[in-house]
Amino acid sequence: MGSIRKKKILLVDDSGTALMMEKMILSREPYELVTAADGEEAVEKALRERPDLILLDVVMPKMNGFEVCARLRQMDETRETPVIMVTTRGEAENVQRGFELGCTDYVTKPIDGLELVTKVRNCLAQEVGSKS
Amino acid sequence: MTLDAESIYEQILPVFLADTGEALATMEQALLVLEAEPKSAASLDEVFRVLHTLKGDAGSLGFSHMATMSHQFEEALEAVREQRRRLDPEGVSLLLRAVDVLRQSLVFAKLRENRLAGESEGVLERIKGWVAGRSGMPHGPESGPEPVAEMASPLQAERARTLRVDTGKLDSLLNLVGEIAVARGSFAERLEASAHRGSDLLAHHRDADRLYGELQELVMKLRMVPVGPVLQRFARLLRELSRSLHKRVRLVIEGGQVELDNSVVQLLRDPLSHLLRNAVVHGIEPPEQREASGKNPAGTIILRTRQEGGAIVLTVLDDGQGIDRERVIGRGRELGLVGRHAAPADAELYPLLFLPGFSTAPLSDLAGRGVGLDVVKQSIEALRGSVEVGSEPGKGTWFRIRLPLTLAIVEGLVVAVAGQSYVLPIESVIELVDLASLRSSRAAGVLDVRGQILPLIRLREVFEIAGQRPEDEVVAVLDCAEGRVALVVDRVVGKSQVVIKPVAKLFEGVPAIAGSAVLGNGRVVLILDVPGLLKTAERRSLARV
């Protein structure tokens, strides 16, 4: 059953526009999509939904993306979950910090559909590899 | 892979427009807080975060000009954060202009055009200039009026996930739920009459009924919105107004979390904005004059919302110079409303301010108020509310607006007379006493309830219901702002949650009725208006004397 289960992706962004955009891009692929609108909700959903991948915005209320990432890496349930950081173009220092905190990859806003789909596919493939 | 433009715009654009509208309002409020409290790191962070989202969203949708404007805005705040620049009134004004430009540009975004509204170039350049320390006007502490407008209420730090729904649809939903309530009530009666003994049909129906009841409650709540966000928009109005008058004013919003029906909130905007304007123009003195009389040079206007019993009370309170009694009396004499030698008390004098045409043409002539207050009064009365004014010379003026909960679920006490049920707002019921235990001076239309002499009225008499009174009548002691009244009913049925609906045309003008309500069992009953009952009782006891 596990092998035919759709991959679940948690999309985290405080912008409704960005979430909608990500959903539209990824809904063309066979993924189950869940969303969170701030950092706290992201951590809560990561634990509850156990996604296979998390797409994580940096600037958010309550808890920013870096704090979320650090938190995810501290917990056994989410330690291995790949995280793709979503930053704004021209914020190189954010990318650097994201990698230090254990992010798997990053994409920049405005999001390029092809780039996102490719990176998501790669991350999910790696995850399968690392678990087997 | 790219998304086709059509699906982006159709699905994402409405989300972007709605979110950005909210984001700009949040930024506006945060900027006003920052002006008053430059050290508010939370407000600064908030503007940053909102701008960042806006920049990203606008860029994603191809609105590069909005993104550029947001970027310039960020640069200005960066300068403030790094303490290269102090957020002076000029800076705040500029950034507020930028918010305006962005807001106006949403019109173009809606048309899918990548352009900014109006004077965007100028604003962009001026922000750059401001960051670089080039100022349009010399600045220093004494160079001009220093407006202060701040809010004591906390900013809404996070946006709830919301969905916009046409209120017309909510109205239809509410009506439908009301009709279902009535239908299920009569169905229950049929069942009760026809069901075989021991049949569990009725029990099943009651279970389903409970769910309907919950649905009904939920639909009511959908229409309730906190007053805070609407009231906070006044901060901007006051800032501009006080600046132009060289006054300093602080707006404090209390009770922003109190919820009111959405339509009422919208209808209150104009009258409140009128009262606030009046407070700035006529109430608050210029800073020098305030200082000379030992006051804080910045005036305070409090906008307070409270739920009091079955009513919502909004108070606009300023600490200005108060109403000039002599002038009001003078004007009253001119109009023949005040006798030549009369010395009216405040309670008789101030209501004159609400009369049409009471104020004279050069509005500053009347040091108090009066300009357009008749319109304020009319708008409030259209909502079945009332407004009063009070003042203390040199200390300030207050306006108190009292509104019934026109459309809401309230906890009600159901009472009955001759088999017909009526509802009393539970907050107004102080106590219930057996009439038999109180035998004093009923003939005079008053009742002695443990030493309190209260006007007495029979609900039977209010509605002219004939028939035999039961032996064991009950007295409900009711309280409202105007006083207390003892109401005699046949019996008390019990507590019930009721959905208040605006009063039907048929009952308009009947003083003792506040509205109609749908009971949990679907029965439509009348809600009694306590101040109205008190008035009726007083009128009757006068007639008896």
C-alpha cells in the first residue's frame, strides 16, 4: 500500500497568492498537497501530516522559516524530511543560512514552475533512496 | 513548464487583490504606530514582513512596478532599522503616500496591467531622497506641528485565513435557516400530536433538531465581525486632520474585539467619523492652549466599544475644552428653544445640539458642536439606537451611542402571558420574585421590592390581553440604563437561546418591542424592549395620578 501512496507535500507560506501559485504548479503532478499559513502551523502539520517533502517560505509571522527548519531538524519525526526553502531573489545570505540549518534545496520567488517541479522530483527521489 | 497566463489570473488574481488590500491596511496601521512609538520593533517587523510578501507576490504575478515600489519602501525601512534615518513625520507621510499609490495601483492589477497609479514616480523619487537624507523641507523639532496618532489596541499581528463572502448570500442563508426553524417547529408539533406512544420518531427528530439549532447559531455568527479593524482606520483620518489644524491628537481604541453584525459596523462608519472630526475640530485645543491650562499638549480621543446588557455602547470621549454652555444657551434663545430667563440643566440643554439647523453657518462660531449632529442622530436612530452627549467645561466631551443587538443570538428568558411566549434579554433580568410575596402599594403603579420602589407594569396590560390572571403571577425585575422596572407575567418558561431578527414593519413604533426572535423550537416570539417597558410603565403611573 505504501508504494502506491501519493507523495504528500506540505506547502508553507503566509501569502495566499504564493500558496495558490505553488498549488497550481504542483497539482499537475500526482501529489497530495497540504498547506500551512505560518511557522507554528507548519511545525504542527509537519508532525500531524508527516509529509514527504516541505516547501518552506522564509519570512512568516509567529515563527519564520529558519526557526521552523531548526525545529524540524530537532524532532525525530521530521529530522529526515527534505525541506525546500523558498526565498526571494537577491537574498543570498538566506540561502546560505538555510543550508546551514539543514535545508535540502532552495527555490527563489518569483517561482519558476519548471525549476520547482524539477527540484521537488529530485528531493522526493533522494528521500526514497535514503530510506531504502 | 510554465503556467498559462489565463489560469494564473483567473484563480490567483482575486487572492492577490484581497490579500494585498488587507496587507496595505496592516501597513498603514503599523506606520501610524511607528510614528507614535518609533521604538516599536514589532510594528517595524510587521511592515517588513508584509512588504516582503507583497514584493514577492507582485513579482510573481508580473506586476514589476508594484514590486519596485515595495522594494523602495523596504529600503526606507531598512534605513530606519539601521538607524541611518529617523522615522519623522515627513517620512511617515511619504510612506503613507506609497501605501496609497500601491492601493490605487490595485485597480490596474485587477485589469491585469503592470503599472502604478498617478504620482508614483514622484513618490518613488521622494522616498529615495528621504533615505539619502535629502528632505523636501527643513526638519527639526520646531519646524512644524508634530502630529501624533497612535493606537493603544494591539495590531492584528497575524492574518486569519479568511474567505470573502457576499453578505447578500449570508442574508439568504440566514433567511433560509429561519424558515427551516419554523418548518421544523411545526413538524415537531405534528409528530407530537400523531406519534404512537413509545414511538422513537419524535426522539430522532429532536436529535436532528439539535443539529439544526447549531447550524442556525453558526450562521448567525458568520455575520458578526469585530469592530476593531473598522475603527482603526480612523487613526489615519485623525492624523491628517490634526496635522492640518496644527493640533496633536492621540486616538485610543478600546474594546476592538467586541463583535457586531457586519451591516451595523458599516453603517456606523459615517456617524463615528463625524463625531471624531468634531472632537478634533471643536474639542481638542491647540497644543499651546492645552499646555497653558496645564494639560498634556497632545489631546486624547478614546473610542470605546462595550457590550452592556443587551446593547452595544460606543463612546467617543475627548479631553478637550468641552462644550461652551453659554453659546448653546445663546443659540437656543435665538431659536426660541430656551426661555429668556431659563437656566436649563445639561440634560435639557445638550439634546438641542442634535436638532436640525441648530448650528450656525460659520461652524467655528459655535465653540461646542452642532455641525451635522442631526444627521448623526438620524443615522443612529435608523439603527434603532440612541445617542447622548455630555460635557464638562475644560475637561472634555463625550458622545455615547447605544445600539440594540439588532441581529444576534442572545441568551433570553422566556416568559408567558395567556399561553403566548415573550423573550426578555437575560442580561436585563435582575431577579424573579413571586408577586404574592410583595403586597405593597400596587394600586399606585409602583411596587416595593425589598425597599426599592419600582414602577410596575403588567405585560397583559401592555398588549391589552384579556382573560383571567393566574393566582401565582411572577415579577421580573428588569434593569436598563434608564432605570429599573418591575414586570408582571403569568409564568416563567425558562432560558433559551434566541436569534434576534430586526423588528417586523408591523411592530415598528410599538415601544415595548425590540424585535422578533426564533426560539429553539422554531416558534417565532417577540423580544421585549426593557427601556420601552420602563417608559410605558412611567407613562401609565403618571396617568393614574
